[in-house]
Amino acid sequence: MRTISGKARLAGVIGWPVTHSLSPALHGFWLGQYGIDGAYVPLNVAPAYLKEALALLPKLGFHGINVTVPHKEAAYALCDTKDIHARRIGAVNTILFDDTGRACGSNTDAAGFLENLREQYPALAGLSGRAAVVGAGGAARAVVCALADHGFTDIIVVNRTADRATDIAAAYEGKVRAVAWDAREAALEGAALLVNTTSLGMRGHPPLPLALDALPREALVADIVYTPRFTPLLSQAKTRGNPVADGLGMLLHQARPGFRAWFGREPEISESLRAHMQAAVEGKREDE
Ligand code: ATR
């Protein structure tokens, strides 16, 4: 068993409930792999205590934390500084406490999303034009930010609640369009990429109701859901011949900047890490 000393560097993930988080398994794997004297712990903090927790954690010696559901937007408002991605997304997922205890917030979800796609689909660089995004929550905001960075010029957002899609579109001046939920299938025509950012297709949730007939067969289909690893959407896409990218890699890639900042080592995404995380995903299922 790995042991830590009194000088161990501390980090963690703050959420409510935090039990769903796979980040402790992920960072714990890297800490063990590199023999780092450090710990990464789950912090189950109710929304009413978030502000207090963020003020107290650096005083307890924490170097930083990841932020997960439902705290990403509230943590954004509480951070002393925010990087460009956090500002564009309006949420933080990674916080570094500086020497004076100030909370420096960043958002690594957009970059993590793109790095995962690039890894699973090296031809991503050649994709441009239209991309379709299903959902308009926090995850969608990160994905739209990533797609705009990548250079897609016609990003369509479809969401059950139209106003949330319209809000995202308004922030991107002409690059992003909100399309009505009822028109979501026709909107897939001509798209080079389709991304599901909703919770539909996740274990315990119904599948995403989306017929793919209008989607070009060469379009890349990505899901940010990774429990199960191959969602009904990805299976449906694969069956009709579309290339697909699953969401587990986004979790791995978004975690790297935090680990580097808190523990001082650039972590790698190896096959043994993937196997470990796949087992952690399966383990969560057994817990349920
Ligand atoms: P996150 O921050 O993880 O993206 P969220 O803000 O709760 O989480 O967003 C969840 C997304 O899944 C939203 O786009 C939501 O649609 P609404 O904005 O209409 O709520 C979508 N979603 C969840 N359940 C859905 C369902 N049964 N049908 C259609 N969309 C659904």
C-alpha cells in the first residue's frame, strides 16, 4: 500500500454528492505510478458550504482542487482569478491555490474534450464547417468553446429547453446557432461532427432520442458520457459506419493540467491507466 508523509502535497475534488467522481481513482493512479508523496481526496461539500470550503482549503494546506457537479458555476463566481477558458465557459473545473491562498480558477474541459477527440480520431484536424451539439448545459458550453477554438464555423446547438441553447449562441456572434429540439434530426445534414453533451444514454437514463439518417456517414460521432463507455448513440453510429469517439478520454485529458500544477509532474495517459479507469467505471456500476 502507498503511504504518505507529513509533507505530502494535498489536492482533491469537491462535489455534492462527490461519490460519482472517478477523479480520485485517476489521480491516485498517477500518484502511485510516479511515487509522489501526495494525496488526492474526495470532498463531499454541500452548496451552502462551498464558499467556506474554498476559503479554508488553502489554509489546510491544499494546493488545489477539481470542481465537479453542481459547483462549477458557483466556484467560478468565488475564484479570485479565472483563465480565458473559464471566462468563456462561465465555470471552473480546476483551481490552484497560490501562496497567499487566492483561488485561481481554470477550465480544462474544452481542451480535454479536443485532446480526447484528436487522440481517438487523428483526422480531426481536417474537420471544419458544421458541427452539431446536443444539450446546452455546462458540458455543452465547454464543448462549444472547444469547437469554436478548433475552427468550426457553423456550430448548431439543439436543446430540449430552447432558451439555454439561445444563450450559448448569443455568446459566439454568428458562429453558433440554436436549433429547435423538434428540428434536431434535420439539423444533422452536412455536419462533420455530432456531440452528445446531455446525460441521455448514461447508465440509468433513457437513450438519446435521435435518428441519424440525415447525418453524413463520414461524420465523427462523439459522446461525453462514459458510463457506459459505448453509449446507445455510439453503437447506433458505429452500426451505420460513422467513426466514433467515446468520452472516457475527456476525463483523463482534462485532469492533466491540475495534476501537473499540484504535484509537479506531467502525467501520461497510458494503456495501463485506461485499463485502470475502465475498471473504475465498471466498479462504479457494481456500487450502484
Ligand atoms: P451539465 O452541466 O453536466 O451539462 P446540465 O446543466 O444539467 O448538466 O445539462 C444537462 C443537459 O442534458 C441539458 O442540455 C438538458 O436539457 P435541458 O436544458 O432541457 O434540461 C439535457 N437533458 C437532460 N435530460 C434530458 C431529457 N430527458 N431530454 C432531453 N434533454 C435532456
